[in-house]
Amino acid sequence: MNIHTIILAAGKGTRMNTNLPKVMQPLGGQSLVSHVIKTAKESSKNITVVVGHEKALLKQHLATIDPQILTADQDEQLGTAHAVKTAAHLIKDGEKVLVLYGDVPLISSRTIAALIDSGQECTLLSMILTDPTGYGRVVTNDQNQALKIIEQKDASDDERLIQEVFTGILLIDGQLLKAALEDINNQNAANEYYLTDLVEILSAKGVKINCIQANPSEVMGANNKKELHELESILRNMGSEKLLEQGITLLDATRVDVRGDVEAGKDCSVDVNVIFEGQVTLGNNVTIKSNVVLQDVSIGDNSVIESFSHLSSAIVGSNCNIGPYARLREGSEIGDNAKIGNFVETKKTKLGDGAKANHLAYLGDADIGKKTNVGAGTITCNYDGTNKHKTSIGEESFIGTNSSLVAPVNIGKGAYVGAGSVITKDVPDEALAVGRGKQVIKEDWAKNKK
Ligand code: UD1
Ligand code: CA
């Protein structure tokens, strides 16, 4: 079945107090609409986003999510039916249309699959609320088929007591939708074209409309910062639940943020205030201490990431110790049994098995051999103001503290660099290089000065 998802995102979101389109508000490190798109993609062949308020900005943003996404302009927001109608010309024969809201980001692919599996011409996603205020009420017959939806503003006192409400999400045969849109008018309390009117139009024609009930936390919308914050904590809970289901130990499930996908082996543990982004892979028995950011990283068995470390686009081997306060940037590859200590930054750098950079160093564009020791304060001077250059250091070498390695430069195997050196020439295997001003002693200098 070809599903075409139409995401309504033209609204202004006045209560968000923002210059951005409402659906670009961030949730879990991504925009609201990108969550919806990500989920829609799992079932849909085509995705159209209806844009209106700040549409240029939004279109730009959508193109960065996926250039295949179609958009339809709704310059005046005359109601949800009007919004869908602006996209109607993009609906192809044989397509089923899934309507989602750009500001309802936590809808699950499981729920969407249930709508699709219902196999009906039209299926609504509803929910039961003890306080249904504000929502469209679903009027059903005794076979639980929807006959119509009455909006809050148009509902009588009795109708307002109905607790089954429409979530805004539905699946409908594309041709049926297009025909119904032609029959919807704006003769109602809001003078809007209500998409929900299609229920009455179709049921009068004998179309059976089923309702599937959603878990309310999945279909919560965000109209203001308070609701956005509630979504953030729901999302955080969902993320930590996933980690717990995988058998990861969490010291406090309310203080871990999963903004990407995490895969983990056995006996991993995660302390508080850890953020996972992108694709993170942990081996067995990996320990992540508090206040660590892991973005697109893979960490081998038995490694420990100490507190306040920031790792991004990096690979860490087994039995490593990283941090505290380490920064591993893109292209960092840390070998097994290696150690990166506090205030060490690496970028596009390979650190061989068993190598160590224990304190205060910048290692960029470097290839460092096995078991080499990089002393405190070592800097690879990789940038000449225009280009980046490479530093290579052989196995089992020793770089004395506070050395500047001016790239391009090669330091051999088993070589030594004296502390405080500025190394500008290659150092052969097993050699000692010292490149610093000679110390001068002037006896009694202080006494003679007086
Ligand atoms: C709508 C439903 C209501 C349902 C509720 C669930 C209608 C008439 N009513 O009401 O039954 O219970 O959602 O939250 O559909 N939008 C546009 N263009 C427009 C109008 C809206 O893009 O012209 C977008 C909004 O940005 C928003 C979504 O559609 O993302 C829903 O619009 P909103 O005005 O919030 O609908 P409700 O009145 O809440
Ligand atoms: Ca709403």
C-alpha cells in the first residue's frame, strides 16, 4: 500500500513566544517536525508538509532533513481541511493519506502501523480523556463506528460530555479524501474549514469509519513552552526505558537523555546527566560516568568514560580509560588499552594500543604508535594558518612534557623528545631530540645586580 503522509505545519504557534515556525522548536535535540518526519518515513512513500507561517525558513529546514520532502503552501490558515486541500493535488491515484500534525511529535510507528493494518477506507486515531476540553468529540454508533466529530466550539453541553476525542491523526483513501474536501464548508463557530467534517460527510454516504485508540502521551501536542517541556520529559522517559529494556544500568533514569540510537552489550552502566546523540554503540561492561556527551561514538568492552568528557564521531577501543574532561572530536580512533586523561583534545587522530596522553594535550591530524607516551602539554602544531599537516609518532616513543610538534613531522619508533622541545625536523627511530634554549646559570647574579 502506498502511503502519502500529509503533515500539517502551517500554524503560527503564537504561544511559543518564538520567531521560528512552531514546528521548528527543538525537542530532544531535533525539531518537532523532524520527529514526525522520521516516524512517517517508516511507513510512507511520499511526505508532504503543509507550510504557511515563516514558510521560507521552514522549507529550508525541511530540505536539510530530506530533500525529497514535498511542501504545499497554505498562505492563510483557514482550517485543517483547507490545509489538507492545499496538498490535495500531490495525492496520487491509489495512495492512502495519513494526516499527521507537525506539532505532535511523539506519535509512534507502532500506532501508525495499527491504522494501516485496520485496512479500512478511513480510520481515525482517537483517545479517551477524563477532561476532553478543547478537542473534537467523536460521536460513534453502537458498533463503535464514527458518525461525526464535533469541535469544542460547536458542541452542545451534552456533546461536550463525550470523552472520546479526535487526536487529529487519521488514515484515509486518497480519492475519498479529495472528494470529501470538496464538500467541506466553513459554516461553523470558528468559520474554519474543519477536516473533521469529513467524518459526517463520509458516514452519511455509508463509509464505515473505525476508531483506533491512542495512548494519550503519544499524541500530546506542544502549543507552549510548558507543553514542550512535558514532551521533553516524556521523550526522555521513552529513551531511558529503551536503555533499561536493553539491560543497561541507569543510576537515575530521569537524568539521561537519549537523542539518538544506542546499542549496548552486557553490563553497561550509565551515570547521571549523560547525553546520547546520533548512533552510539557500547560493547560489554562499558562504564559511562556522569556528565558525558556521546555523539556518534563506539566504545569497546571494559572501557570507562570518566565524568565531563565529550566524545563526537570517535571510536574508542577496549579497556580504555577516557577523561575526566577529555574531548574526542571527529576522526579520533583510540586503540585498546589506551588512556586519554584530563584536558586532552584529539581530532583526526589515531592513538595506538596501549598509548597514553594523560594530561593537557592537543593531538590533531596525528598518528601515534602503540604504547607511546605523550607528555603533559604536548601540542601537535597541525595548522599553519592555511593548511593542516600531519604528525606521525612511531611505537613506544616518549614525548616529553610541553613539547610542540610542528607538523608535518615524523617521530620514529622508540624515539625520545626532551621536555619543552619545539620539534620541526623528523626524529629518527631510537633517537633523542631536544629542541630548546640552553639553560644558562649566572652565579651571584642577584647579589651583583644590587
Ligand atoms: C484539531 C481538530 C480536533 C482535534 C485536535 C487535536 C479540526 C477542525 N479539529 O483541532 O478535532 O481534537 O486537532 O489536537 O481539525 N493547521 C494548519 N493550517 C490550518 C489550521 C491548522 O496547518 O489552517 C495545523 C496547525 O498548525 C496544527 C494542526 O493543523 O499543527 C492542528 O490545528 P489546530 O488549530 O491546533 O487544531 P485544533 O483546533 O486543535
Ligand atoms: Ca491544537
